Amino acid sequence: MIDVRGWAEYVVEWAAKDPYGFLTTVILALTPLFIASALLSWKLAKMIEARDKEQKKKQKRQENIAKAKRAKKD
């Protein structure tokens, strides 16, 4: 089994002895996750915009159909 307490002590000791090295390592380890998060957020925003655009298009179409039906009745 993994010794979590020993590993945590090692990390704390490493951070205390070499804070710049520790922070550099943490930032380098997290950078790909930040990039992936940004890309996924951008993709989600584009998908939401496309969905909203499609909904507006459908709504406009329904309004035009309703107008045409009202005009036909008159």
C-alpha cells in the first residue's frame, strides 16, 4: 500500500527546501490540464452558440409559419 503520510512529508520537505523548484514543477505539471480546460471551455462555448443560433432559427421559422397561417385565414 502507498505510504501517503510519508509521501506528504516528503513533498512538504521538498517545498520547504526548494520552493522555486517545487512551484516550477507544480506549474509544469498543471499546464497541460489548464490548456485542456481552456480548449474544452472554448469548444463548449462554440457548441452553446451553435445551439442558440439553431434555436433562434427554429423559433423564427415557427413565427413565420404562424404568420402565414394567420394571413391565409384572413
